[in-house]
Amino acid sequence: MSVSPSPKKELATIAIFTVAVLAMPIWLAPIGAAYPDLLQKFAIFGIFAIGFNILFGLTGYLSFGHAAFLGVGSYTAVWSFKLLTMNVLPAVIFGTVLAGLFAVLIGYVSLRRSGIYFSILTLAFAQMSYNLAYSVLTPITNGETGLQLTQQDPRIIDSMFVEAGAGLPSTTLFGLKMSGYPGFYFCAVVLIIGFWISLKIFNSPFGMKLKAIKSNQTRMGYTGFNTRPYLLVAFVISGMYAGLAGSLMAATDPLAGAERMQWTASGEVVLMTILGGVGTLIGPLLGAGVIKYFENIFSSYNENVLHQIFAALPDPLEDAVVAVTSLFVGEGWHLTLGTLFMVIVIFLPGGIVEGARRLKSLVLRPTVRKYGFKTDQPTTRS
């Protein structure tokens, strides 16, 4: 039987997480990942993965339709910028709430089934949403061109207080532009809040019920416990996280397109969660960071960059090394990520978090043997 951590331990967890997130521009600089656009992606997709993990990690229900909520959040945020104000707070609130309402509708229908049938239903809803956004709802979504800002947008609230300029306005937080590092720190604060809420859910009685549903939903049903309301609440919370991530995408780059609702976006968050560690607090964040790092850094290493890196080698050896390395970086970064994912799934089913735990046990084992501590005592897992 697991015991909820003490408030002091929760506070320490949040404090460490907060420092780590806010200091990302410092400790990510040595690996070339400290520029604002990538840091924003780390934070935004971290929020997306945290929310997905509340559903998949706690209940075991695998959704392939969370990209629909991501897209709803983006479209809602851009419409907020067009109709009301360039302030990001209303856009984030509206995007999160509307995604939650959409999740109620999809969850109510999809949760009538479980297992692969639930996954297929969510995938179908996501593809329906994508096709509607791409064609049928063109007056709302602007179809394949995407929803963008124009100078003719009314922006009712802004027009009451600020005279319109010559060019397109920028998204702001009460006058602070949401580009560069200010945009990252806004996303970082939202990520910290989202992580804190996730931590509370994991350690709450509600979270324990979700874990029990994952463990044996049939047995819970036999005891007379109605699991559907709890599953629906988890689905809606997860959808709201996705809508929040989508609205933050629009806040940092005021554009919304139907491609954010494709099934590939749903599959990406599944990979993030599995790669980092399903059902763990920090795992989905690590998975999101790894995938976005590969996508943005590894993909930039073309043959010219590789020749510069290995310029000190003799020419024949340099050409050979570049020829082999180019298969795994640049346009071949998917091969590296796929190989890493295969290794994780085969040897570390618990993801990166499990790998870290095994490494920790290997490091501590000599200390245990040296000082004669017993190794057969049960250990608690965070």
C-alpha cells in the first residue's frame, strides 16, 4: 500500500522543480538548447505531456485524440486575440475552458468503451476534428492557410485603450511582449503550476481511485464502484492541459493551423510519455524534452556542420565518419529517435525514469556493500 508523501516532501519537490525550470537557460546552454523558441517548446509540450499522463499514466486509458484539444486551444486563443485583446491571459483561459468542454463531449462518448476500442474512438474524433478544421469549418479556421491575425481585426478591448499601430500587434502580458525569454518564462510559470496540480492529483484520494481503476477496473465494478465519472473527470482534466498547451502555442506564435489536430500530434505525446516513463511525475517532461531536442538540435546537424566538427581528422577518415554520422543526424534524426525508443521499450519499459533508478541503484550498491546495509529491505518509490 503506497503512502502519500508528506507536505514537506511535496514542497521540496516543487521547489526543486521550480529552480530547475527557471534555470533552464543556464543548464541547457552547454548542449545548445538555451535559445528561447526551443525553451518555449520544452515548456509547452511538457504541459501537454503532463496532462496526457494524468489520463494514460493513472488510468491506463490510451487516447490517440488529444491533438484535437491542442488544436481547439490554439484556435480559441487566436480568436481571442482577433476579437478581444492581445493580452495572453484571456486567450489562455478561454482556450483551456473550451478544450475542457470539448473533452466532456468526446470523453462522454469514448469512455463507453475501453481498451483498443477507446483508443480508436478518440483517434476517430481527432481525425474528424482535423477534417472539419481543414475544410468544413473554413470560415472559423481559415482552412489549410491557418488562422492568423490581420490589421482589420476588431480587438474590442484593445481598441478602447490603445490606438492601433501600423503593423500587426504582438501578444503581451499587460504590456510585456510574449516573445523571446519573457515568453519562455510565462510558459515556465504555467508549467510549474501545471506540475503542482499534477502532483496534487497523483497524491490525492482521487488519484488513488484512478490508479485502482488502472490496476483492476473490473474488480472495482464488482464492488459497486462506478468508475465512469472518475474516468470522465480525468479525461476532461487531461483535455484541458492539452488546450492550455495549444493556447500557449498561439500565445508565443499567434497562428493556428489544422495540422495541430492531426493524429501524428497525438502520437507524439504518446511517445513522449512512454519514452520518459508512464505514470511517473517527471517522466513525460523528460520524454518531451528529449523528443523536442532531437527534433530541433539533431535535425540541424547537416553534412557541412559535421565536416566542421570532424575537420581535425584525416580527409578519408573524416569523409567516412561524416557519411556514417549523417545517417543519424540531420534529416536522419528520426532514425536515432526510433532506435532510442526501441531500446527504451525493450530494455527499460519504465522509460528514462526507470533507467535513472537503475543507475542510482548501481551507484549506491558499492556504498551499501561497504557499510554493510541490508539490501533486502523494501524501498519506497517516489
